Amino acid sequence: MTQAQVGDVIAAIDLGSNSFHLAIARVLENRVQMLHRVKQRVQLAEAMDAKGNLAEAAMARGLECLTQFAQHLETSNINQVRVVATYALRRAPNRHKFVNPARKILGTEVEVIAGSEEARLIFTGVAQQMELEGGSLVIDIGGGSTELIIGQGRSAKLLTSLDMGCVSYHDQFFADGKFSGKRFDKAITAAAQQLEPLLERYLRQGWDQAIGCSGTIKAICQLCADPNQPQQLTLAQLEQLKQQLIDSGGNQSPLLSDLPESRQKVLPAGLVVLLACFRTLQIDQMQFCAAALREGVIIEMSGDQDHDSVCAETVAAMERLHHVDSAHGQQVGSSAQALFASSPYHNRQRAQLVNWAGRLLEVGLSMNFRGMHRHSGYILSNSNLPGFTVEQQQLLGWLGRHHRKRLDECQTPELQLADSDGLQHMLVAVRLAAMWHLGRRKLPLPTISWHRNQASVALSHEALNEPLLMADIEREQQWLASIDWALELLASP
């Protein structure tokens, strides 16, 4: 991601499960100046089926909203736009039906981010606005997920995203709009069960202050407002609000009348999640912060925090965690990137991903050498990788899974990052680099020319006289042929 320059006007779009947000800002010398904010409640997660597929009506609302956002962007002289999508699109098997037209409307990639990455960006936004000192617990309740982050100063230490939010819990517990003590207790217990596995780690880490952000907590603050401390929430206030809602019997309660209709519907479910957080994590009081995910994206775009450095730190952490031979991994990554450089599908992002994939190919060795590529693919697909989008992580997992051995089961994923031909070029570059350094072999890299489904490799005389390398290349030719790829050998002049 290219960092913005001083004077640039930048925009961040947050495609949440309940609301879509557009934030426009100008990059100044030491800060960003917010120019414009737009929020629309879309409820993208509404009426998702049991598998998580988005409903047609919800997608139509979302695309209509993005058309309006695109009009704002056209009239604002934007230098750079970043679009991030959260729980609803992260979970949806049919997300391509929304992402593809959304990308055309906005003219840029839609980054579907993992829950841990969402949590990291939320904390970045809060830490910038509040200038945090000491330990802080940040909670963001969205439409489909809740993020909980503990940070020390501006550095996030624990990042968790749980599949519970105001829209999903409304559909599960309050779909008919009726309230009762039994329903509230059942919903709070369900949320507490999701919090239970992280309880010991979070209480051990500890914090000095609790901070809530985003629309659900803001609306609850409005309902519980203390004239002396309007941005503060206490457990007693939340318990009182719960009882008042129960006494009212349903979402026609006059308590909710000042809220937008769409917020009225889902607020009791959001209250359930917040109460579970207060009770389970033993929170006495919380202050509200207006910054959240979109501000975190803006801050990162402005250059205050280098996004590539976050990814680099993640790769280095994975190397340490899985005891990867980092010198060898860096050699494979650099070679894969050098081979890919002459591909017609080369660009900066793809080249960097090829490099990082090469560095992490051997994470599966920490499990077992036998089937190492399958282990690597699983680890890269399922680990928390701060800085990486869902698609980028999917690509790393796919490259890890298929970087060696047979390709009979290799199916090219459908990604925005590159089309099928481009992804295969990336895979061949990684496979050739891994093969070239097999057994820690150190030979000068060959030169390579690329065609749609063919690579012509010019080998040095030294390489041609390495019988083991030539046997590996012959076997690789057979494996690539199974996906209709040709590897042609030439002698260097």
C-alpha cells in the first residue's frame, strides 16, 4: 500500500455488518484532518442464511450505498482510497457476488480483513484519538462481531474477534421484537460463553481503563446519559437499562424512540453483548471513544504507521514461532520475487506476497516433515496474521499448500488480487524458487521468460551439470504438466 503524502486527501470506507462508513481526511504535517464523514445503516448481515450467505436484498442495499459513496469520492478530489470489509463479508461464502460489483463501483480493491486485523485497526484509531497511556481494554461491538483488544500505550498486545454482534444476536434472540428477562439471560449467557476462553489471558494481562467505540456503544451511552459524565458507562447503568427494556416488553419502548429505527431494532442485542463483557471481564466503568476502524485505516494510510512493516513483523513472528530457518526462507523468498519480476502479472503487491510466501514455506516443518506442504498450507490459512487481508492470507495458504509435490488437487482460488493466470505465475515462481534451493542448494538463479501458461528457463552450464537439479526439474515439468503448464529449458549463451 502506497503511503499518502502531506497535502493528500484520502478516504477510508468501512463495510460493516450493520453500517457502512465513509471518512475523508487531509494529511497534514504531523496529523490528519478529518474533512467529512458519512454513515449509512445497510444491515448487510441481516437475513444471512445458516451458511453465512448474504441475502440478495442486503447486497442490493449495500451496492446502492456504495454508489452514493462513489459520488462523494468523485467530487472530493481524492488521492487515495482504501476499502475494508468486516464480519459479514468475511464469513459469506457468496461474498464475490457483492465484492465484484462493489470493486467496479468504487474503482478499487475491497479488502476483506480478518478479525484480528479488524481489531488491530480499531485499536490504531482509538490510540491515535485518545493518546493512550498505560494499559487499555478496547471493545467494539459491530453488527456481526465484537473485537476486544488490550494494548499498552499505542501497542496492541492481545487481539480477539468473536462472532457475536448486534445484528447476529438480534436475529438469534430478539427477531420478533419481544423482550423478557428469560430472553436477556439466555442471550447474555451465550455471549459470556464466547468470552470464557479468553478470560484468563485477558485478566492476567490486565488494564487500567476500558474504552468502548462504534455505534452500538454510542447509542447505549445516549440512553444512559449522565449529564455530568455523558461519555461514561457503568455496570449499574447497563443493568438498569436492561430492566427498563424488559419492563417495556418490546422494541416499541419509548426508551428507544429517539434512536433511528434500524438502531432501535438491534440495540437490545448490543446491550446483551456489552453486559456480558462487563460481567465476565469484571468491568466497572467504560468511557466512549468516537474513533474506530475507519479512523485506524485513515491513520495507517497517512503514514503514521507503515502497513508493510506490520506485515513484515507478522512474517518474522511466524518464523520465530515455527522455528523456520530464516536465512533459507529469505533466500527462497528473494529468489521467488526475482523470478516473478519478469512476469507480465508482476506488481508491487504480488511481488511482496510472493516474497513473504517464500519465507514461510517451511512453517509446516514445525509439525512434521512428512506432508510438510499440507501443514504449511493449513497453518498459513488459519493463523492470525496481523496486517494481511483475508484474500492475502488465502493466497499465502494456497502457495504454501502447493509449493511442492503433485498438483493434481490444485484448484486456483477466485481472488481480486490476480486472475487465474496471474495466480499461476505466482505459484510457478514460488515452486521454482523452492526447488532451486532444495537441500539448501546455492546456484546462481536462472533467467526466465513468461508466457500465459509456459515458462522458459535459461540454465547456466553449472546448473546443467548438476544431475540432481536436472532430475528435480524433469520431475517439476511433469507436475506442472498436470495443470497444463509447460516448463521449457534453455541453455544460457
